[in-house]
Amino acid sequence: MSDKSHNSHQDVALGTKGIGVTYGKFVALADVDLAIKQNSVHSIIGPNGAGKTTLFHALTGRVRASSGTISLHGEDITNTTAEERVQLGIARSFQVTSLFPTLDVHENLRLAAQGKTPWAALAPWRSAESNVTAHETAEEIMERLSLKHVHSRAAGELSHGQQRRLEVGMAMASKPRVILMDEPTSGMGIDDIEEMKNLIRDLGKDHTVLFIEHNMGIVMNISDTVTVMRAGRKLVEGPPSVVRDDPEVQRAYLGNMITGDIA
């Protein structure tokens, strides 16, 4: 019995117990328990105002939790800063792209790879070529994300879909254990959505992926686990098939969730 419990604890990459965030009297997040399994794809869904982004902010250290605890691979990180969480292996890609638009694709990735150790990124006396590891990381990521053919193009000149993939690549460049993605398919066309869907599924093989998404087709297709939130609380959680058929979820906001997007 104890062995089984120990193993299940080991399998949790990112976890919360009773996490809450309040702003004055407003409760943005209340008593949320999460257990994101290692090397899984876990999605967070819910209507606008459900607390999804606040949860991401709490997990990455952008806002401080008002109550509860956060752990990364069993280590309590509740009181660590956002910068310390990056060092520990949490990376985030944002809903709005945050690239260096005038630098080319390779340089964006190289800087992101160096950025995990700021003293390396900001060492002016070292030539860019001397950081072989960062260069190799950039090359590997461009290959994996099908960006090799645009390696010398400025990030600001890329298509929207390429920019989103590059941004995911920048999150990957710090070699994180957990990647958080905020609406990765936002504003994408059908072809780009398919590529991003395949990328997220692929990332789940060697990273733990937690993502917020409005496109139900993607959520149901690639998630191992789906957490549904409403009014700052966890409503339902389980495999896609269970969540899809849950009457409370359908009543809450989804309607006919098989058809695709929700507002």
C-alpha cells in the first residue's frame, strides 16, 4: 500500500493543495487541488472568468498564492519567486507572443537557451559562438519545430503560426520539466492548429505539459487529463471521455462541445 502511494507521489510533476488567490474581497481562485502527472498532457478549460489564467499566474509565481501550497516533483515551491521557478524547471508560453521581433529565429532560441542562467546570457565578454550548448539547443529545437527553413528570418516577419511555434521553442530552450501554455492555438488557421496540436502531443513524451485552451477539438484529442474550472474552483476532472459526457460540465457552459470552439 505504501509503495503504491509513494509511486503515485513520484508520478506527480506539478501539484497544488488548496491553492487560493484573493484580491481584497474578490476570490479569484479557491481551494484548487491539482496533480499534474509527469510526461502527460493536461488541459485546463472553463468559461471566461473561471480562474484559469490566475491559476497559471500562481503556478509560475507571477502572483503569490493567498492560501495552499504548490509543489514541483514533490518539492514545496510555494514561496519561491517566478525566476527561481524557471531555474527549477517551469517554463511558460504566453497568450500574446513575447519574441524578440528584430532578431532572427536562431538568435531568439539561443538567447532563450542562455536565459536560464542570466549570467551567461548577459556576459558581454563572451562571443555568441562560444556558447556551444545554447547554439546546439537552438539547432535541435528548430529541427523539432520545423523552423529550420526560416532560421535566419526575423521573428517579427514570421507567420502567426510560426511565431507561436517559436514561442513554444523559447519555452523549451531552458530545458524545462514542466511547460505551461496559455491558449497556444489562439488566432491560428486550420493548418497551423493541426501543427500545434501535433507539437503539444509530441512534447508530452518528454515534458509535462499543462495548457489552457478554448478549442474543444484539441482538448479532447490530445489531453490525458482535463480539468474543468468555474468561478475560481475545480468543477470536474478526468479523462476527456469522462469530461465530455459529464452532465454538470455540459450544463455549466459547454453545450455541444464536440463542434469546436467556445467563447
